[in-house]
Amino acid sequence: MSGTADLFAGLQVRMADAVVPAAGVEVGWGAWRAALPAQAGRWQRLRFWLALWRQVGLARYFVQVDGEYRVASSVSLRHRPDGSGLEARLLQAATPWQLLWRRLRGDRNGVITLTGRRARITRMPEDAPPALPVLPKSAGHGPCVEVLIDNDLAGSLPLQVSDR
């Protein structure tokens, strides 16, 4: 992880085994996407995206931002540009088809944005094993992680994120 995150990140991520500064945290879909290498060929990309597509809705995360509680299938956390806390973008889709239908209609109701100072994210149910995509061996990918911090560092659930 770069030293730049220490100076400008704005978020503090607490996991069971570490506390790290961060500019952004991806849980679920956003973290899985990072497993595709930039040099992957067209067919490798297609197999990779089809494998991820089948996974939409299988992972469930319980998200608490300040006093609001939601269930999401993917979460993205960032420090707000104006410095007034953090922003959590939650994707809520039960199936790949529900997500596709919403996208085709131009409906953004599947994405909810919450703002606050503190966020807590756990699996739902909390003791469930990670729901990571089963990717084809020929897709030319790296390992999928459930939590990705600053597109560089693998993390673990449960985690607490706070605005510094």
C-alpha cells in the first residue's frame, strides 16, 4: 500500500487483525472485479464477467452507517470530497436478472447512497463463509477477495470504517 493513503486517505479501516488508513474500500462485486488482470484477452474477460454475473445477489452484507441499517449485495465506501464524513454506495440486487432489468430500464433504485461518520459491515449471517465467485481456470485471473482496500490490500470481515 502506498504512503499516500496515510496522508490523504481520510478513512480508517478496522479489521480483526489490523487498522489501516484508506481512501476507499470495496466489499463484494468491486473487490471481485479486481481479480481480472489488465492483459487478459477477450475470451478470458468474457468468461470472467460471466462468472461474476452469476454471483450477483449470492453474497449478502449487513451494513450500518451511523444509525441506518441496510442489507446489500455489494458495498463501496469512500471519503466524501467535501470532508464531511464517508459515503457508502450499496448495491441491492437479489439476482443477476433483477440487476439487468434495473439497468435496462435506467433505474438506479438498486444503488443506495448513505452518508455518515462510521460504517460497520458484516456478512449476513455473520458466521457465514465468504461467498466468493467460482471462476473458470482459463479466465486468466488472480484470486478473488471479499474486501479490497485502496485497490491493493485484501481485507477481512467484519470491518469498521470511520472518517478520521
